[in-house]
Amino acid sequence: MNSLVEWLTDLQLEQGHLIRPIIVGTLISLVCSVVGCFIVLRRMSFLADAIAHAMLAGVIGGYLIMKIVFGREAHLVGMLAGAILAGILTVALIGFITRVSRIKQDTAIGIMYTGIFGLGALAVSIKSIGGYVHIDITHYIIGNVLAVTNEELWLLAVVSSLVLCSVILFFRPLQITSFDPVMAASIGIPVLAVDYLLTACTSLVVVSGVRVAGVILVVALIITPAASAYLLTDRLNRMVLLSAFIGILGYWLGFGLTIAIGSSPGPTIVVTMTLIFLLILLLAPRYGILADWIRRSSLVPQEVMEDVLGAIVRSTGNVMAIPQVLQAVTAPNRRVQRAIRLLARRNLLECEADQVRLTETGQAEATRLVRAHRLWETYLAQTGEASERIHEKAHQLEHISDQQTVDYLDDKLGHPITDPHGTIIPVDSVQTSGQQDVKASMLRRGNRARIEQILPAANRLGLSVGSEITVLPRSVDGQTWNLKTDRGTAIALNHTEADALIVRPIPTDEDEGDAIPASDVS
Amino acid sequence: MIREQPTTESAISINHLTVSYGPVPALLDVTVDIPKGKLVGIIGPNGSGKSTLIKAMLGFVKPDLGEVRIFGREAAAAKGMVAYVPQRGAVDWDFPITVREVATMGRYGHRRWWQDMSRRDLQIADQALAKVRMTEFASRQIGQLSGGQQQRVFLARALAQDAEILLLDEPFSGVDAATENAILEVLRETRQQGRTLCVVHHDLSTAAEYFDYLILLKQRMFGFGTPEQILEPQLLCDVYEGNMKVFAELSGTRSAGDRSP
């Protein structure tokens, strides 16, 4: 205990000039990074930068008024008030310009802050005025936290507590007006007043932060910790706490570095914070680059999984040795193996020793893909695609296999039974399972179904709702459907009529859809 | 113009409302009385002022002329009586906020700014989430939801507000059929409790089935009445300027009866 007091006393004696900047800097980093959260979320970063630049003119204006009118030299409160006024004036002018003209906000900000900053710089450069101003302008331009006075420390303490209290007290209004101003207004929150409150807080933290980093760099103290925190969490209250923590940490590390290498504090601190940001950008658990990369590389593309299913069902039916699967699917082996594991987890296939077997659902899914593939092949043949490229193209296109697309192709092609190579196109096993009504045109030879609805186009056929039909082989062109009614009469339908007949398939024991010989349409 | 004289108490009454953003009015001389306890659709072509009408009912835009009254009170003074579900495009989905926090936001209007949310408030928010079947996603960040789920979260927020009037800006856009039915179910339930709902809607083919009354809008009021009165080819032709696609959709869907539950 005794040694601690001794150590502190020694520290006070030897390093006294460092304690003040540490306290001041900690306070400033804290408030800057807290207010920064709302600035980042409202996309006001550029506006904060503008306020920072404009305050130079405000400081000089405040200095001159206090000196000329009241004869006070370098009056702190006067300069502070001038800076805040300049900040608010800048925001008001930017709002005015965007309202009355077609100039967009980013341009208006650019014009106004350079203009007001220039006005300040112009004022001090005139000899007669510059002679009046006995402040070191470079302190304001790049900041110097080492030169902070006791008077400033107290002023900053008051400013910081004011800002922190406002943010804590008005946390909910600040949150809701940032997130949904229309709703905020509808429940009676004075949105405009909250906006002004935030602008005032921004001006205050900018004015404070200038002591550390100067007008050019101060915006980094505000937005860099907040942006870092934004990458780490999904909750605003945690974001504010994290941002404060990162801001203070960045300041301490940067300040330590300043002492160690004897550099200028402002730039060193800002560079440190930027490095922290980059580190977080790289490593953040959810929104970081690395996490994103890992997520993407462990993601098995849907295509690979579909190719695995397709390869198995195309081989011998539903069993295939794993080495063969690896060979059949054009993708890195590790990725294919991961696809197999994922498919097994989804119960689409079962792994037994070194071979895989399709489950019932897996088989249905694979059949669906084969159906899509062969319909695409038929479509490509019809659109005049060169026959040697058909298979490869259809292989890419089969991944577009959503119900609507496949139904469209099937209908457009006249519900073909075979693809251009003469192989059977499987039926849509879900639609023809008897669970739902389908168009009669989707049925194949041997299917039985009950008529559920007859649309006008099929009126002339003389069929009646409720009667059963059996599907006969289609006629030579494949575009004439032949049906047998339950009374034994055979009826021929064209595509439109077959579409207009809505039926409920009656499931049969054996799946005849796949068993139709290709000669059916020859 | 078709006007139905409401027999019941009117929830929202709009008189000669004119709103402009520059030389062209977004709304011109809109007058309508929306009866209490009804599900009302607001239809009209793109840019016809539907969203502006919603914002005027919220008291968020200042009318150049005329007024909106909510149960006899001026819209700007009727804070908290009107809940609002924004258009999906109007929300920042990267905002650091969870599903439960959005629902809890519905209770903000019931507490003064210095008061904490009570346990009862959190309960109401959770009940609202349960009602739209989003409980299991309560701690998700809102950007990590599907379009339909996102829509349901904001619906939950509106329900948690416990407001007399709910305004919804295109709640059915970009959601799948199942979600559309789920949302409609909740809307009908809310109407059953005597609440009034106004829904901006763009799908004419479902308008007749979904709503008790329709407002047909294109800057001006082109009609207010039952769907049978409003979905008149001649009237629609005037408003949509003979955009035949609209009518093809309308008649096509009606005859096939795809949408009927």
C-alpha cells in the first residue's frame, strides 16, 4: 500500500505533465466514440467532418469578439461558444442549400465547410487581424493534447458529462429517430428536436476532440471506434459500450506510442485507432472478412449437392461407390465429400462403408433434377443449340429447377416423354402422386385419374366430372393425348384440351411413368 | 366519384387534403371518411400518392390545405392512436437492433422518455411476436430474416402499439403466398377487435378478396367504396390509363380462382 502511494507520488512528480493529457484524452475519446455511434448509424460522418472544419472559424470569431468587445485574451468559453455556433450554423446552411436548390447534401456539405474553414484561415492570415490573435492555430489544425491546461480540463469535464448525460437520458429517442423517424413522429417524439440535440452533441464532441487530434483528424476519434463496434455487435446499447471501450483503448495505446517514439500525439492516436479498426474488420466474428471467407469456403454450393444426387441416380439406380462419385462430379474432392455429408444429414442419402445409397426422399429429389435436366436438353434442342453442347449447357441449366420454371418448360415443349437422346424424362412425382389435381396433359400411358374439373376448352369432349379415365399411348406426333373413359370409349385430345381437363391421379402400385418404352412416341 | 356514406362512426376523416412536394401536388383535394373497424385497401398506380396519404394520416407531412382527423382529433395531435408498418425499402436492415427490440419499440409511446420499459411492456411485445409467429427469431438481428419475416416483425411492432388505427405500406410486397396469408390472417383478427386498418396494396387481383373497402387514388380520389364499386373496368381504365396488363391480371386470376383460400 505504502509503495503504491509512493509510486503515485513519484509518478506525479516525474510524469505530472502526462497525467493531465491522459485524463483529458480518456474523457474525450469516451464522449467522441459514444456520440459517434449515432453519427455512423445516421450516415452523418461527412457532416461531423464539416462541423469540425467549420469550428476553426468559430474559434477565431469567438476569440476576436471576446478580445475586442470584452478585452479578454484567449477566453476559453468564448471560443467554445464560437465553435459550437459555427458548427450549428454550418449544419443549418447545409440544410438550407439542400432545401432550396437541386444541390444534393454531400455537395452542400463540401461547399459550406470549405467555405467556412477558409473564412477562418483568411481571417488569421490578414496582418491586422492576425496580429490580434495570440493563439497557436496549429494546435487547432493538428491538435496537441500535451499542451492542455487545467482550465481546459475542467471545461472538457463539464462538456463530457453534459454529452454523456444527454445520450443516456435520451437513448430511446435517439435510437428510434435514427431507426425509424416516421414511427418516432407518429408516437409523439419531437424528431426535429432530437436531431438538433444530436447536432449540438456532435458540435460539443468535435470541439473537445480537436484538442486531441485537430480539426483535420478529429472525425476519426468519432467514427472509427463507432464503426469498429458496429462490426462487432447487433445491439445498439452494446455498440455504444464497445465503441467507448475501443475509443479509450485506442487513445491509451496511441498515447503510449506517442511517448515511446516521440511522435505528434494526434496523428499517432488516429493511426492507432485506424489499425484497431482494420484488425476488427479482419477478425470480427460475424461481420469480419475472415469470418466471411471461412463461411463462404465451408459453404457447399447447391450445385455440387445436386450434381452428387444426379450422379448417383444416373449410375446404377440408387447406389454408388464414393470414389466413383468423386470422379463423376467436377468439383474439388473435399467439397464433394462435404456435400455427401450434408446430404446425409438432410436424409437425402445414406452412407454405408464406402458407398452411398439414395433414400426415398433423395431419390425423389434426384429424379426431380433429372427431369429438369432432360427438359432443359429438350428445350435447348428445340431452340437450335448445337447438339454437342446440349448436355453441357443443360448441366448448368438444370440447377434452375424451381417448380414454375420446370412446369413452364414442360408445358411449352408439349409435355415431352423423351429427351433428344431418346431417354425418358421422368414425370413430376410430386404432382402426379395423387395428392393434388393436375392437368391431364401431365399424365403418361397407363395412368388412371378421376376428372375433377372441366375448363371450357375441353367442353366438346363430352366428359363429365367425377368419371375415371385411363391414359393410352400418345399418338405418333406425341401431341395427341388418347384417353379411355370408364365406359370404354377412346377420346383423342390436343394439347389445349388436355390442359383444360383437371384430374386427380389415382396412384397405382407400380410406377409406370418411368417404365414407358421410348417407342411410345416413335 | 363514388362515395359511400358511412353509417358507423368514422375513424379517419380526411377533408380537402392537398399535399405537395414542389409544383406538382402529391395529393389533391382528397376527401374521404373511413369507417371504424374496417379493413381498407388503398390502391392506385405507382406514384399516385398512396404513401403520402399514409404519412399524412400519421401527421408526418404537413398539408398545404385541408386536414386529417383521427376520431375527430387533428392528426398531429393524435399521437399514439395510429401505428405504422413502413415499406420494406424504407428500413435500414443493417441497423444494430434485434427482433425483440423492434417489437418493444411499439411500447415506446406508452412510456415517458425517462421511464424504463416495464415488465408488462416487454410481455406485450413478446405476445405480439408470438401472434405473428416470430418468437423463435426474437434475438436475431433484423437483417438476418427473410422478406416475409421482416414484414411480420414490423407488424408485431404495430400490434404492440395497441393503436386504434394501423397503417401498412405495401405489407404484401416481396413475400411468399404463405406469409401473405399469415399476415392477412393477423390483419383480419385485428379488425375483429374493432381496429381500423388501411393497407397500401398494389395487387388488384387480390384486392376484392382482402378488403372491405377500397380507396382508388391517383393524386385525386377516384373512388371510395366496396370492391364491387371500385373494381369497375371503366373506373380502373381512367386511373390506370388503359394499362391492359392490370386488367388481364384481374380477370385472369378471377376466373382461375387461384387465390381463393
